[in-house]
Amino acid sequence: MTEPLKRNSTTPTEFRAVEPSAAEIQGHHDYMAGAVPPLIRPALWSMREVRTRLEEMADDPHLDGNTRYVSLRSTDGPNNSTIPTMWVTIHLLKPGERIDMHRHTPGSMYYIISGTGYSTIDEYRIDWEDGDSFSCPSYSYHEHWNSGDRDVLMYTVQDAPTYAYNGMMAFQSGDSETMAFLHK
Ligand SMILES: [Fe+2]
């Protein structure tokens, strides 16, 4: 007697044939022609323009600490990346604002351009000031607080495009019991 398969609420229960258009058999030359993506061009993002954009966003009542950031995108690269494996953002946190606790599969590096505050990374607390850098490993819970009386400008580098390319972008907010995969 075969035990019934155990299922959870997300396990598929109906199946169909794969689509023939998803597969191709290639020879050596065809493979090599597409195996290495074209190089992207170097790019410059002006801090003067970044500051102007963030100052405009500071007046937008629909934005808060979680959403007031600019993303530095290469117009040549995939997935809105900065370089194909990395994603850079610059955040503006007003005094008293925070980025809510969450975690995700990509790891992060932070550089505090200006301002004072602190972050929690899992059970650790990191107090920071102008010029400090700190890390948040993959899938650690983190939150960031501006506890000073000046705006915080925070430069963040994440390996999100690398995870996205492998279908491994997962996110969990600090008030949720479940992890969500962001891929459709
Ligand atoms: Fe994060």
C-alpha cells in the first residue's frame, strides 16, 4: 500500500506537458554565439542629481522611509541592475523615520553618506554615523532607524540581480509568518 503523498497549500496537484518552444538543441557555434552576454558600458550617476531627486521625493506624502530611495540603473543591463550582478540604491531617511524590519535572500552592504542612526541585524544592533559601512548577510532580519536630527543618506549595494537571475528572490516582512518568492 502506497502512502498518499503529503502536500502543502502551494504544492502543484495538476500537471501538463512542457511547451516545445521552451527547448532547442544547439551545436557548438550556436551555443558559443549566445553563451556570453555583451558587456555593459561604464556609467556615472551624479550625486548632485541624486540629491535633487531625493529632495523632490522628500516632499511626496506618499513616500516614507521604506520607499524614498533612488535606484542606480544601467540602461544596458538586465533586471534594472546597476551592474548585472549588483543593485545600488541611495535612501533618504528623515529624522525619526525607519525602514521596517524585513529580510530577503540577497545580502547587503551599506555606506552612510551622512547622518546618524542605528540598524538591527538579527540579534545585533549597529550604531552608525557619517562615513561608516556595515553589512547585512543574506536572509538576516534587518531594520534601519534615523535616530539623529539630520537627514540620513544611505548607500546600499545588494546582490539582488544575482538571486533574481536564479529565481531565488524571496522576501519576508517582519510582521509576516511566511516568506514570499517574488517570481511569477
Ligand atoms: Fe533589506
